[in-house]
Amino acid sequence: MTILVTGATGSIGRHVVAQLAARGADIRALVRNPAKADFPAGVDVVQGDLLDVDSLRHALQGASTLFLLNAVVPDEFTQALVALNLAREAGVERIVYLSVIHSDVYVNVPHFAGKFGAERMIERMGFGATILRPAYFMHNDLMVRDVVLNHGVYPMPIGGKGLAMVDARDIAEVAAIELLRRDRAAGPLPHDRINLVGPDTLTGADVAAIWSEVLHRPVAYGGNDTAGFERNLRQAMPAWMAYDMRLMSERFLTDGMIPEPGDAARLTALLGRPLRSYRDFAAEAAASA
């Protein structure tokens, strides 16, 4: 039984590969650049991407289970549909798909809407699937670590409703557990959704207070200026993506990312340990700067 991991060199995919390898899985990794494929011994590396039909068709040959991860790109939904159709063509019936929490709520945010569309197609096409819906990745904040450390400001406009921030390593470990559960099952398993959250639901002021505690000096929350956030992001990414991120941050302000009752307890039971906290993340980020 072979598990195909897409997005295998990214911030989530590389941890998924490591978790699967530690559990003795037979792994195939789809990567754009094999030079970046620093994987454990025994991982089968296939060069390609989700729009390279020939390479993806080759990667799916003989696979039993698919971990589908789409990057935030303009053609994200097309990538998902190509992958799903080729998976069905190859006889792959078991899928773990990395979506996003509240994909059905943040309906005006392009990458949320694309993931919700992929969720619907997975269900309509009859796959046996686990839909993983992570909240805000703690590791996104590595992008603003220097601002926090050098200027004493937490600049992400995440608002006052609260986000159930989750560690990338917890996301990957749950993904590996679900991939193996489906891959090793004697028959089809019911469709499932899992919200991936952290132990705390944090506001912008909460996050700034955590950084203050970790650094032993004041860190202020930068406020809710989403237009300024978009302008700053345009210095580092395409305009369409910066606007997508602005729309997401505006939904942070109006809706937050609030876990459902029992989400954290379910994850804790699944992992057999406590979830990693934002304070743990901040301490590690500060120490590695």
C-alpha cells in the first residue's frame, strides 16, 4: 500500500512525510524540485506538479491513498479537480485533503472558496475521505518575527474575535494518522471532517501579550488596518495574493476562527498528547532567530 503525498517539500508536506516514515509507511512524494527533497531513506520521489498531467498520472500509478494539498495559487481549484479526476482514473479511492476551517463561511475569500469547492467535489465523486480543516497556522507568524523582535509590534491584523491557532507539526501528525487509518483499513471508511485547532483561541492583543512574556519586554498589537496589511504584503507577493490575504484578515475581524465544542479534546485524544501552544511556538521562534 503506497501513500502519495503532494506538496511534499512544503511547510506541512515535509512533516507529513516524516511522520509517515516514522510509522513505517510506503511513501511516494510528488515534488517540483527533487533537489529540495530531503526525505528519510526509502521515500520514492517523483518530479512534477498538480498541473503536469503526465507526471501526476505516473505518481498515482499503484498508489492506494492520496494526501492532497493545494498551494494558494490562482488555479488552486483547477489543480484540485485535475488531481481528483486522475486519482479516480488510477483507482485511488482513499483521500486525506487539507482544506481550511470555515471554508464554508469565508465564502468571499478566494483560497477558502477554492478549498470548499474541492471538498464538495471529493464528496460528490464518492471518495472515502478525511477533510482536514486547519485554523490559522502559527508558523505563518515566522513572516513577521523580525517585526516583533526588532520593533516590538505584532503586526498581523487578526482582530478581537480570536483564532484557534494550530502548530504545523500537529497538522502533519493528524494527517499522517488519518492517512494510515484509511490506507490500512480493510474496506472503505465513512467520510469525515476534522477541525485542526490549537489549545487556545487568541486575539491580536493575546498574541502580543504572549510575545511580551516570551521576550520579557513590551510588544504591542499593531491593530486592524487591513488596507495597510495588503499594501505591506504587496512588497513580498503578487497583488492578487495580497488582496486574498486582506479579504481573509477582514473575515478574522468579523468572524474569527472559533473551534467547535470538542475540537481540541478530539485532537488531544487522537495525538495522545497535549496540543502545542502558541507560547511554545513563540519561544521556539525567538530562540531560533
